[in-house]
Amino acid sequence: MSVTKQDIIRSASKMFKEKGFLATSIQEIAQDCSIAKGSVYKYFPSKEDLLCAVFDECQTIYFDRAEHLKQTETGTPKERLVNQIVFRFQYFIEYSHIMVDFVDLPITQYATFRSLRNHVRARMMEWHRSWLLEVYGERIESFLWDLVFIYRAILKDYLQRIIFEMKQLSIEDTAWFIVDKMDALVEHMSRSGSKGLLEQSAFTKFIHSDSKDWNNEKERIIEELFGRVTALLEAWPGGLARRRELQEIVQLLGTEIFQTQPRRSLIQALCAYLEQEQELRSPVIQLKQIVLEE
């Protein structure tokens, strides 16, 4: 029997869907296709590469079906958005071992994974953006990207709860609940004249967080945050002795941060000390987070 690359993807998709990536072996996939294990590796150098191919196919099918639903559904824009959320939850639940687990697996060192993840992120965020504009129109333009990120976070959180919590939430009730809360948020931000905090650049950074451009941007942000901490100490309202003590700690922190291989434990200890001061806490926490980001 002649087995194609697509046959292997189909078999792997079925087994990943049922058992998950970690619990499935290449040997089992080969047996399911009635071929030798080595034949799988002719098409896919590793199990991780095979997972990427499976995920790519799953998300392609998802968007094809979502687009078909969008084109054929009737009702108000809000009702159609609710139906999109219901479909999203149903599909992600059915393929949770692939669609949900994919981004949590320890395969970030694979270039194929990173490229695919960025592509899917971009497509999903653009999908969210287009739907929010369709439902709420031009009045959300001034805070559009804030709304997109909030909407994404709400969808992700409730999907996790629907999948993993023992007490199952109603998918339909959850979809209406989410849209109801988005209505309230849009109404409040529109009425208050909110301009939002995020711009198009936030989307770009989110999509390409592991690129060279982001690494350069990360260095700039670290320098800016460190400069903010230093400036706060220059205007320190407390005693002179305490200010000098804190400045010594900040100097040590700066020396360590800008090392080629900074010591995480030392950075954490120095930041923990500085976080005791209310005036310094927020910028120090932000600085620590981005410096220690993997």
C-alpha cells in the first residue's frame, strides 16, 4: 500500500486528538498507517515537525469552517458573533490536544514551530479585529487594539475553564455572557471618550515577540525602565541615607542586567529588595519581568 504524506498527517491528527502529543509515539502512527517507523521520518524529521503539520492543517480547517459560517449565517452581527464563539469553543474542545496543547508544549526551539505560531497568532488576532469592527463599527477605532487583546484574553480564559473544569459551563450561555460583557465595555469606553493604551505596534510586537526586531525593542524597554527607576530615586522623598542605599542596590542591578549572561537569582533578589518601596514597585516589577523573560 502506498502511503502519502497526507495519510501520515491524517493518522497523526487522529492519534494526537485522542491521546495527545506526548502520549503518542511515532511507532504508533507508523503502525496505524501500516508502514515502517523509518518511513514516517522520510517525510517528517521529528515528531515535533509532524505536530506542526497537524496543527497547521487543524487551524486551516478551523478558519475555512469559520469563514463558511460567517458567509452563510443570518441574523444580527451580534448574533453571528455569538455563533462564531460557540463554533470556536466546540472546535477547540474537540481538538483540544492539538489546538490548545500546541502552544504549551516544550518545542519553542524549533524554527518551524515559532513561524507557525506567529502566523496563527496574526491570523487569529486579525479575525478578532474584523469581527469586533463588524459588530461595533467605527466608534471603537480609538481603542480597537485594547479591545482586541481584552477579547482574546476573555476567550482564552473561558475556553480553558470549559475544557478543564469539572463543572461544565454551557457553551452557548458563555458565548452570550462574553458578548454581553464586550457590549458593556464598548459602551463605557465610548461614553467616556477613552483613547485606549495600545496601538498597532502592540499587535506587531505580540506576533513577532521572538524576532530580532523584538529583541532590539526589548533592550530599549529595559533601558527605559531602568532609567525610570533611577529617575525616581533622584527625586526620592525619603531620607538621604535610604536613598543612597537604594541607589547602590540599583547600581548593582544595572550592572547585572546588562551582563551577557545575567544571573537570574541575583536579579530576583535585588528586585525583591527594591519592591519593598511602594514608589519603586511597579517599574521594578515590569523591569524584572522583561529581563527574566525566556
